[in-house]
Amino acid sequence: MKTSALSLTSRAGRTRTALAAVVLGAGLVLSACGSGDTAPAEDGDAQQEEGEAPAPAEEEAAEAPAATADDLTAAVEAAGYTAQSMDMSQLGDLQGAMGDVSVEPAECEAVMNAGLAAAQGSDLTLVAGVPADPTTEPNLVAMAYGSADEAAEAISANKESLGSCGEVTVSMQGTEVSSSTSEVSASVDGADTVLGTEATMDMNGQEMTTRNLSVQKGSALVTLTGVSAPGMDGADMDGLAEVAATVLAELP
């Protein structure tokens, strides 16, 4: 079922605190949406060593079929979420629904904006999982890339961005959020690649913590974001990992 980006935003971010935190948690994920290009192989990697026999085709691991919108929807619903399919062209509407957003340092805003623009022109499949209560349950986004390499590259790009964009300030809807993000250890059953981050935030003097977990299985990339703040008891990393494992178990 498709819905407007405005409806998705209003339901998934019922409080200003949750919305601001989700923007920070998901912004760099979206910035990697268009980053599926892989680096060219080195000459030494592209050529077999002299005397080495080529591996038989039957011994090479077969890649699982690319995840479809139906796969993502079924996986999201298996975790107890309401699945809402989103056309990538709607990302522009999503930006409009959030209002004017500025990010410092400026280069981080440029990266996020470029990623959003690239995503709008891509053929990515995106399904959002809308929780019953976004103030206590993690927000969920599932994306399907064209290949496992592209999905893995997206996580790699997010990890690399922590070096230059680990310290950012986001201003939106009259709210300013300063965030310090670092990588944390995380493990998820069934995942090919895992990236866990934790951000400590100050939103107009109110402290909160956002935990973000991105996991890749084949061509699928699943991201969960949990927010803890006064009056909001969000999921910890183990809780995010449990939900992620449930989603991945339903994916090809």
C-alpha cells in the first residue's frame, strides 16, 4: 500500500523530539542511497596469479535473488509494523514535510542533499515500517538495492561518513539539535554486514540518545532507529538487533 510522504512523516514522528532524532539517524542512511558504485579492482586483483587454476563455476557461491517490494513488505509486517511502500520520487515531498533543514558543518548537509537527490532518481525499493508508538518503538526502513554489493557499499559509505560527520548540528522546525555519533559494537543473526551507531544529542537543552542499526542481507538494507529521552524510553541496541533479526529472517 502506498501513502504520501506527508502522511508517513506525521505518523512516524508524532513528537518533535522523535522527528528530529529520526532525521539525524536516517539522514546519512539516505545519503548513501545513491552510493552503490563500487571501486574499480586493482590490476593485481583483476588478474589471476600465474599458475592458479580458475575456480569451477559450480564452486562459486550463488547470490540470493534481489529482494522485491513484496519481500520487504512481508518482512516488515513480520516484525509487527505497518508496512508503507514509498516511491523514491516522494523523497522530495518528505523533505518538504520536514520543513527547512540546515546542517552544520556545511559539507555534511551537502552530502545528505546529494544523496537524497541521487535516491530520487534511482530505482531503489523502499518500504517504511510504521510503529504503533514511535516514542517507544524503533522506526524501521527497509530498502532493496540492485545487488548485494550495492547494499554493502551503502553501509560502508555510512561508516566512512562518521569520520567527517560524527559531530553535526541540525536545525529544523525551530529546533536545534547538536549530535555526537560514534560506532558501537552490534551483532545481528542472519546479517551479512552490520553497523551500529549511538548518538548523544542536545535538543534545545534537552538531552537524548539515538541508537541506529543498519544491517545488510543480500541486496536488502534494513535500518532501525531508537530514541531515548525524558518521557521516551527507546529500544537499546539489543532490542534493535532483535527486531532486525526478525526482519532479516523473512528476506531471501
